[in-house]
Amino acid sequence: MVFNGQHVKISPEEFKRRETFLTEGQIKYNIFDPFSWPLPYKLTLASGLAGITSCSYYNIFYRKPWYQAIVVKSLLISGGMCLAYFAGKSRVYNMATRDAVIAHYMELHPDDFDRTSD
């Protein structure tokens, strides 16, 4: 690490803390803390809430009863939640693959990363 033009060495504990700070799945899972949920579950919850909210506002705006087209709307909300779940799974897979490729490249060419690996 370069700070003010000089190389700064950090302890192995600090390096490990920095590397694992934003990695997927490092926070212990807690059902009451949505920030500890895996990404697909977060996206599923967010899309479900967005679908329910938009359907409710649509019914309020057009002065329709809450049960109007409830089957169609519930199917659309469920479909949106499924799409969000699989989009989250795809993103987690792509990010894990990217990280694995970068780590493998760093193993093959360690001399290119002397300044960044402290």
C-alpha cells in the first residue's frame, strides 16, 4: 500500500479484515437483520414489497377494490419475485467467478502485485 509516496506495511490481521469486509456471506446470518441475508433473498423481498406497493397504489389511484384482479396481480408479483431471486443468484455466481479469476491471475503473476499485497 502506498501512502504519501511511501510503502506502508500492514499487519496480517488488518489485511485479512480488509479482504473479508465486503465479501459475500461473511456476516453471520440473522433472520431479523436483512443486511445479513444473502443477495438473492434481499432482492426477492425488495421485489415482493415493490410489487405489493405498486398494486396497492394502482388500486387506490383508480379507486378499485383491493381484491380486484387479485389472482393476476399475485401471479405477477410471484413471477417478479422469482425473476429477482434468479437475478441475485446469477450476480453472486458471476462475482464469485470474477473473484476466482482475479485470484488465479494473482497467483500466476505475483511479481505484478508486490506493491498491492503488502
